[in-house]
Amino acid sequence: MNSPTDFWENLAAFSNPVPQDVAGALHRLGIDVLREVNGEESTELLARCPAHLALTGRADRRPSFSVNSATGLFHCFSCGYSGPFVQLVEDGLGYSRIDAFRWVARHGVYRTQDDQQHTPRKEPEDRITEAALALFEPPPTRALESRGLTAESCAALGVLWCPVKKHWILPIRDPLTGELWGWQEKGKRFFRNYPPGIFKSRTLFGDLSWQGHKALLLESPLDTVRAHSLGIPGAFAAFGAHVSEAQMRLLKSRCAILVLGLDNDEAGNTSRDRIYARWRPRGLPMRFLDYTHTRAKDLGDMDDEAAQAAYASACHPWRRRR
């Protein structure tokens, strides 16, 4: 049974709490609203960026910081500091994510970014259920061997196979309940997310019940299955090079150290560096998967020995190897 702390951690990882009075909450954080720009459904609150000095070495003399009164999302158009309102509380007061969530909840009635008070949300008529997966079957031996995967790992992570198209079926699930949201279909030079518009950035692919000392973040779900097949614990995929704030909070709640194993290309390296710069100061120690002795683009391109060595020798980003 989950403890109250687990409840708050899970809720904070999945939600974006917004104060009922955003301007008042900003004032309590020491951020003075200098100007308001009214829109049809919300107001942009303009102020001086509270992180400008720390990020750039100089104060924000020309106010370029904006907070949306409806969603609570903030962004500095000069230094790039951005995120959900709860992150502003976490950074400004030095709170943990859970305490920041509670701070917002204590300051009046709060809502989440997903709340649409002017347009009530409707449940989808064609809700995805487990029955939809009955069209697929376990991956055949030849497909498993081509990727270096085991049938046991595919079964553990729910990976299936479309026999008609000869495509992989990779389930996308609610990170808290495990409810099926849809899936990613992947074939040779082909992939699509079903249903269209699925919120895969709110979850991870992998064993969502896992918690441990060291986790591994990859881009591709199939690379996650590959890591699982090699006996590497705590492997997750972000469904691409872009890793969202919600995904990082889910990872932070599951491990003490995160190994960044995004693809060894420009997009992967850019995302890797951005994650390290943003999340290492928040108390999440990180290592980089060791690509120094291989030309492989990702874990899936390596043989067994190289993949295990790349994980075992994951190092600090500042460390230089001869």
C-alpha cells in the first residue's frame, strides 16, 4: 500500500497545480507583476525573471518573464527559463517537488493545467481498452533475434507484434494506474502513435512499477526492451529525444542516479545536455552512457558486450577518457 508521501510524489509528478490567484502567488514568491497583457481566455503577467542572474550572470533589466494566469506556465524570452508554476515555487523557495505542490495547494483553491473551466472535458467515445490488444500476438522468434530481444522481456514489458503489417506494438500506459492509453506502432522506416494526439509525453515506456538505485533513460522503447533483455535494471524510454518535465519528475521519483542514454546524435546530445543542466541542480545525480568506444547510434545498435560495457562505464559528463 502506498504511503501518503508516495501519493503526493505521484500526484506532483503527473499534475501541474496552478494557484487560483496567480498574481498573488507571484507576489508571495517575491516576484512583482509589472504589466498585464489581457487575452480572450487568460492574462499574461509580465515581470523580471527571477532566475536571470543565476543563469546569465546579470539581472533582468528589461522584463522578459511571462506567466500565464490560466495555465501557470512561465517563460523567460531572454534566458529560456521556463516550466510549470510548481517549478517556480520549487526553485524560488528551495522546496522539494512535494513541498512545492503543497505550497500551491495551501494558497487558496488550486486547479491543474488540464482543468478547462470554460470548456468541460469530455471522455472519448472510443476509449482504448485492453481488448484492443487482442489483434496482436507475441513477437516471433525471427523478429526477436533481429533486435537481440528475449521473449521474456517482451512479455514483461507488454510488447506485442502485428502479424499483418509485421510491426512492433509498444503499449503506452498511465504511469500511475497502468491503464492502457494506446500504443506506438513501429516497423522498418515506419512508426505512428495510436490514437493520434496521445499524451505520451506524460508517461514513460518500461516497468512503471520499478524503483531502484540507478535508472537508464533511452529514446526508443525497443532499446528499453533490449536493455531489459541484457539484464540492465530500471530502463525506461521517453518515446523520442524530447524528454518532458513530467517524464523527468517520474524518473526522479524512481531512482537515486539517472544514466542518460539518449541517442548518440545531434538531437540526442542536445537533449542530454539540456536535461543535465536543468535537473542536476535539482538534486538528481546523472551519468552519461559511454559511447566513447563505439560508433553505434544507440544501445540497440551495439552487441551484447558493448551494450553492457557502455552502461557499466557510464561516467560524469566532465570526465575525460584517454
